Amino acid sequence: MIDPETSLAFSVYSNKGVYALLLGSGISRAASVPTGWEVVFDLIQKLAHVLGEDPKPEPEAWYRKRFGKAPDYSELLDSLTKTPAERSQLLRCYFEPSEEERAQGLKAPTVAHRAIAQMIQSGFVRVVITTNFDRLLEQALADLGIGPSLVSTPEAAEGCLPLAHSRCTILKVHGDYLDPHLKNTKIELQAYVPSMDRLLDQIFDEYGVIVCGWSGDWDLALKASLERCPTRRFGSFWCVFGDKPSDVAQKLINQRRATTIKIASADDFFRVFSEKVRALEDFGEAEHPLSTKLGVARLKRHLTAGNLIGIRDLLSSETERTFRVLADVGSSGGSMRPSGEEMVRRLDYYEHHLSALLALCIAASYWAKPETDSLIVECFRRIAQPENPNGRQTFFTSLQRYPALVLLYGIGLATIAAGNYRLLGKLLPLKLRPQVGSEPEHVVDAINVTTVIEGDGVKLIPGQKGKTTPLSNHLDGLLKEPLREFLPDNADYQDAFDWFEYLVALVYVSRTGSPEILQSTSQGDGHGVWGPIGCFGWRQRRREHGSVAEARREDGQDVPESVAKVLESGLFGTGRPSNLELLRQTRRAFDMFLQQATFTWR
């Protein structure tokens, strides 16, 4: 049998946005935030102190005897404060941390609050009902840049945005702590205003419900809302802390036919629950081949229709999902070189979770228009700038940029297949935030076949033992299938691959070599200018056809089409003849280096 937590994760993942949360005071207990009754009891003791009396051992009984009625939250506040400002200041001490509490991490969003906020950010939860007065969930959402639609008064319930049109609605049925009309007493909790009842009826009718931290013992009006709902369109799940639920909760569980989930704490439950939903999301969107094909099909429809918003949303959402999944492996592993097994595991992980975004970027680059270039560049930039919290350069921090190298090659080959050098002219000169230090890094310097996997680490790449250009060889084989739609002929694919690598090397040389060095080297007087050498280095020695060979023969007035497009892209500056001369000097210098270099060509 599937355990209840996994069943819940499947239900929430499969029915995105249709489960509402019902949260009680148990959610905020770990943050040391008092319940409504605890606030009332403390206010009673403050009032008794002002009157010079002792309310112990039963503050509520003392209040009834002293004033002849049940304690009322609003009246207590009126007795202790005279202005709204004073009232607000009095309540802040219950719900906002002092300096000492802040240092201890108290009265701050808990693991549960942050897990819920992440599920709201991902769109899995859109409605939250809570009996709590605090703003811890709102704080967790604010940290993610999300501003929910808040409903804490009858007026707000009457005029709130329709649930279907709100990214997130938080319904605070007992009010907010800065609202003087909080509901606390038994009488106050017996009934809600009609506008609040209607909203609750809609939620319990149209949404599934996940209950956590709420016993149902005191909140009679909320209990009644659940009881009068005749339909069960979606399931109900009830978290139980301890051996069994209260009698009131058990009756509601039976009536709703809810599945019970035993939990150790709200933090543990929501942490595990959100992780399982996220795992399903990663599997469904990144690993399912049909999902990737559907994503590419959606992208093509947006491209055909010129729907820039749709293109941007699709690319950016997949980029953020990919960035988050790739960050899970991070730069952990210390400063030592990995074992062969670890290298295989990491490369497989990166390639597997990059596949959906790679397919989208290849299609977007092949069909790119000037107005979509920046969207593709920003996708690449995001993946090319992984987090490096410790600020140290290690083998693994360099390896974090392997997904960006794969993406760079995929985009580059697609643009060459389409003859679209314009996009390359925007991509290769790009500057990136450095992983270490403060100076921006150029793409061709930071992300190439000689920098991403340091030193002898390339010898650990599967199937490349003893090869001259192991990482380039690996990319050559890896990208053949993703690009088959646009480069179905193997000879065309190999030519595009060599031409792209050759251009990257030329851009690298043109950026790092001074005009004097280039001129000296091209005349055979220097020692050559280094550049990142891939498969083209040894393949072009064996054959004299294709784009690289064509570019090498270019020395006269007639500029080959492929070279003309490179010049138009701005990769070597703007305006002839200066950019043509820079390209020629760069090519001669680099080719001279290749001729002088000694490699074991394989």
C-alpha cells in the first residue's frame, strides 16, 4: 500500500492548485507564537495587575467574577490602551520578535511556513485558510517575492478577488493581530458574517482540503462550515499529532471521509510533503520524454504566432526549474578530483536534468528572431551563473558550469544550422558574474572545453580514455541526437560542430591576443596564440572541405558566405575592413599555432 504522505503528494501534484490548506495554531507553535487564548489570558493578567489584583490560578474565572461576563478580546484591548497606535504596539510584542528573540530565531517563519510558501510559488497551493493571527506565512511568501490576497475582515471577504484569479489567497477567519476585531471567545467563534461563510462554503465545495495544526474543538463556525458542505469533489487529508485526533476532529474526519496522516510536527510534515511534490514535478517535467516534446511543440506554436509572452514564460519557467534542480548537487565534493564513478554520476545528473531546457533552447535558437534573441541569451546566462556560496575555486565549482557548456554548444550548433550568426554575436561576447573574485568573465574564457573540467579530470569522462580532446568528443556524441531535427545528415552535423568550435577558438584568440602578437604570429615570427581546441583540430588536419577549410582558404576579395555572416554578427567588431582584417589576423595566428602544436591525433 502507498503511505498516506505519498498518496497526498500524488494528489496535489496531479491536481495542481485544487487543494486548500486549513492551518491552525499548531503550525506556528515551533516559532513560539502564542495562540489567541494565550494572548487573552496574558491580557487578563495585565489588566488584573493594573487593578492591583491577582487573577491566579484561573484568569478567565477571575475575569468573569470581576466583570460579570466572559473575557472579550476587543474590550480587553480597550481597557489597556487608549489609541489604535497603543493597541498596535501592545500586540506587536506577542507576534513580532524582540532583538533577543530574533537572535534565537523565534517568532520567524518556520520550516513549515517556508515549505508552504514554496508550494505556493510553484502553483500547487493557491488557497490557505488559517485561524492564526500572525503573519509568518506572509513573511515567508514575501521572501519569495509573492504578495498574497489577504482576507481577514468581513469587508475583505465581500470584495476579494475571485479565487480562480488570485495567485494566492490567505483567508484569516479569526482576523489579523493588528485588527482590533479579532475572534477569540467562544461566543465570537460561534458564527461568521455571511460574506465569510459564503467564501468558506465555496472553498470547501470546490477544493480538496489538507488540515494541519487544527483540532476543531473551539472554532464552532469553522467546524459548521465543514459540516454543511455536501460535496467532496476532491479528497481531504487530516494531519494528526499524537495517538489519535480529538473527538470533534474524528467526527469531521468521518464526515469528510478524510485520510489521516500521523505526524511528528508540522515542520516535519510539510518539509517531507513539499519534497515529494517537488520530486514528482522534477520527474514529470524533466524526465518524461513526452513532456519535452510537448514543450518544444508549445514553443513552436508561440514562435509561429509571434507570442513573445508565451515564449518568455515557457523558457523562463523551464530555466528556473532547471537552475533549481542543478543547484541541488551544487559545488559539494571538496577540493579533490572526483573518482571515475562520481564523475559519471555528476555528468549523467547534469545531462539528464538539462535535457528539457536544452531541447527548448535548440528549437528557439534555430527559429530565433531578433526579438527572441535576448530571451535565449538570458536563459543561458542564468544557467552559466551557478551559485558559489563559499567563494572558493575548486574542481567542483568549475564543473558546475558543465551544463552551461552543453547549452552553449546546443545553441551554437542550432544557430549555425539556421545560418543565424546574429544570435552568436550576442552570446559569445557575453560577460558573466565570476564564480570567484569580482571581475566579470567572458563566456569564451570561462566556459570552454579546457576550463569546465580541470586538469586530468577529463580523463574520467566515460569512453574517452587516451583521447586528445575528450570533452569535445563527448559533446560531439551527446548533442547529435538533440540536434537531429535540424542537422539530420552526419556530415553536416560534423561540419557545424567543427565550425562552431573553430569560431569559439577564434573569438577567444581575438579577445586575448594583442594586434602585435596576432600580426607577429600570422607572419610566422611568434610562438602562436593559444585557444580552446576541440575535435576540429585533428579532424581538419585530415580533410580539406567544410566551413573551417573554406574560412582558411579565404584571403582574397571574395569573402565566403559563412565568413560574411560571421563578420555581420559583430563577433570581430563592426565595420569593414577593420573587422575582416581582425578575423584574418586571428585565423592566421591560430592556424599557425595549430601547425606548430604537437598532439597525438586520434
